[in-house]
Amino acid sequence: MTQSELDKAIGPEMRGAYLFYGEEEYLKCRYREKIRKALLPDESLAPFNHVILSDPAAIASEIRTLPVLADRRLVEVTDLDFSSLGKEALEELVSLLADPGDSILLFYTRGEEFAAGTAKKPSELAKKLAETVRLVEFPRQTPSRLAAWAARHFAAGGTFAPPEICHELIERCGTDMNVLAQEIGKLSAFALSHGEKTIRREMLEKVVTAYREAGVFDFVNAVMERDTGRAFALLADKKSRREKPVEIASAVSRVISELLLVKTLTEAGMSTAAIAAKTKMHEYAVRLRQNSVRKCSLAELERAVRLCYETDIRLKSRSVDKYLLLENLILSLGAAG
């Protein structure tokens, strides 16, 4: 089920069970609140008709409970480790969710808690649950979609941010929408407190915290500048966030490939605007990459791309300490300059 399909389904008459999964916590929280408000418009009765639980054994009892002075109940299930459910328990859960009565079941999973597979090749767990549960993915949003969303978010706060500023904000802060929403709020408050409504670059420099939560561009810069200590610190932060080594390597490979492409086109004499048009990047992103590779040669970047490719192969084909492979990649890329 797509987010647009979920939008159409949300309302007083919605029924059944839904499972939210994916990386974007901000959107999951927003849609959870949309469902709550649609089902329980009277806040005074909401505490009686919205229950949050983590024990699957309690679901059967909850869906038999009638709503209190309302048409629906919202039963939210969090922290449920689906992978730990045996075949029989999973069968019972799927059967139970075929008819949840007057309750709407919402399974809320975080990050990597639910292995759904892909649209073309869903996991066995996803296929089984899909028999009676609507699965809704909330993936990390692309920079272009985030820029459009950021512009709307600024407008909702009473300010205006040009596209260039929205893209620069994302480059500085990363793609976590919770982080972006917080920084947009800070920027809007700062501008309005100074009697202005248009967000300017100087405001970003004064107000915005450069989170770069994904840290990929920052991470690659540290490696290519031979700042091994910072690179290892950023990797340790990613490890603490339980980011998958394969996904880290893939993101690093993507950024280095972009650096190589921008370097190649720049040395071919193309302007920043022409490179942006050809690569579909924003001009600010192109300039950022041009500055990053100013001291790198094409040979160094080509070697870096090759090292990333070789690491990716090892990560997917060998049963080893995958973070150790990433540490070796840092050292190898540092040697590549």
C-alpha cells in the first residue's frame, strides 16, 4: 500500500490492520497522528479508545473490547519482533487480523525492525502478513522531494525559502525529516524575530546545526582528506545507530561516484549549471562536490570507486566482520588520497 493510498483510506470508516515500516520516522509519526485524529476526534474519549501494547498475546483481548462512546478503537502495537514469532504464532496472528472488529490495528516498526524485502521480491514474512495486513513503507525521501516539502514547511511557518536555500539546508543537515523540521522551525523563528520573512544563506550559517545525520558526504570528505580519525569517529556513530554496513558502503560508493562524475565533467570544461542539468543535481550540490574534489585527481577518484566496488562484493559474499571491512575501506581510501 502506498502513502497516497493510505491518505485515501484514512477516515472514520477505515477498518483492518496496517503495518508501518521503513526509515522515515517523521512520516510514520505524522500518519499515526492522522489516523488517531480521524478515528478519535473527541480528545476527551481518546484515552479510552487508544491503547498501545507490545505483547502480541494481548491483541486478541483488545480487539474484543468495545469502543467507549465512539465507533472505533485504535490498537497500536509497537516493539514487536516479528522475526521471533514461530510459524504457528504467525499463522494465529494473521488469522486474528482478518477480522479485528471495531478496532483498527496499527503495527509501528522502526528502522530495521521489519524485514520487508523489496516490491519485486518481498520477504516470506511480508507475504504472509499481507494476507490480512496492509503494509505501508515509509522510505527515506529523495533530496528533490525533501526540498519541495521543506519549501511547504517554511510557508506553513510564515516564511519563504527559495529552492537554493532548501537544497542547501538538506546538504547541511541530511535527509532526516525530524531534523529538517526542527531546523526549519528554528530558521523561521529567527527570521520572523528579526522582522524578515525570506530565509537567507547567512541565516543558515548562523542558525542551522550541520547534522548530516547520514554523514555520508562528511564521511567521504574525511576519508579523501586523509582525516582518518574523523572518518573512524563518523563510522563509530553509524555503528551506534545500527546502520547496515552494506548500506553504508553503498552510500559511500554513490557519493564517490558522484565526485568522479562531477570532476570528469568539470575537467571537460562544462559549467556548474551545465553539469547540474546533465546530472539532475542541484547547482549547490554540484558546487559542493566541485570544491570537495579540487585537490583530487581523476586517477585517485577512479581508484576510490574501484575500492568501494570491491568492498561491496566482499560485504555481500563473505561471512566476516562487516564493520571491519568498512574500517579497511577507510584506510584504503585514505591511502588513495
